[in-house]
Amino acid sequence: YADTMALIARHGVPKAGLLLHCFTGEPASLREVLAMGAHVSLGGAVTFRNARKLLAIAESVPDDRLMVETDCPYMAPEPMRGGRNDSRNLIHVVAKIAEIRGASAEGVARLTHDNAVRFYGIRLGGGAA
């Protein structure tokens, strides 16, 4: 985390935006990156039994900054842990985040989809922007 923040301090936040891949930082780190306008992506680790701080992170990321990811082929979520991770396992990540946030899995899937479309500038039905 310190190395990443040092690089951002040296080079600035890219015009395209900032996405923290596979975020596993502390709550104070989350506040710092959110203040920079960053989006935060959570993966399979949020489903792990010992992921107490990630539960707080998953609950705290604002709706408009939350994304999900596989980190393929690593960090498969429970109950697939130990196997090769891929996009089929996102359902488990989304379900856990929905549970933590008191939301429906469909709502979290829609929210994170919309955030990714906006962040990456994807034009639906017509390719990338």
C-alpha cells in the first residue's frame, strides 16, 4: 500500500481515474483512496472466514465506487477456495457483499456492473467508448 501511495503521490491520479485492484487495505487506507476519487474493487478474499477487516471495507465503500473482480486465477472465493478462480465465481463475491450491505445480490450485481461500465467508458451495444 505504501509503495502504491508513493507512486500516486509522485505521478498523480490518472485522468482516466484510479481503481484499487483487489483492495485488502485498512479502513484508514480506504478513506485516503476514496478522498482521491478512487474506485475500490473487491474479490474472493471478502468471502474468507478470517476477512474481518474486509467486511468493514465492503460495508464502507460508497455505492458509486464499488466494483468486484476475480483476480483470476487466484483467490477463489468460498466455497471454491483452493481452486482456479474465474468470472463464474463472481456470484459468490457479489452474494457476500450483498449480505454485508443488507442488499440483494441482484442489486449489488447491477450496481457494480454500472460502476464498471461508467469507469471504463463502455458503451453497451456498441463497444468501448
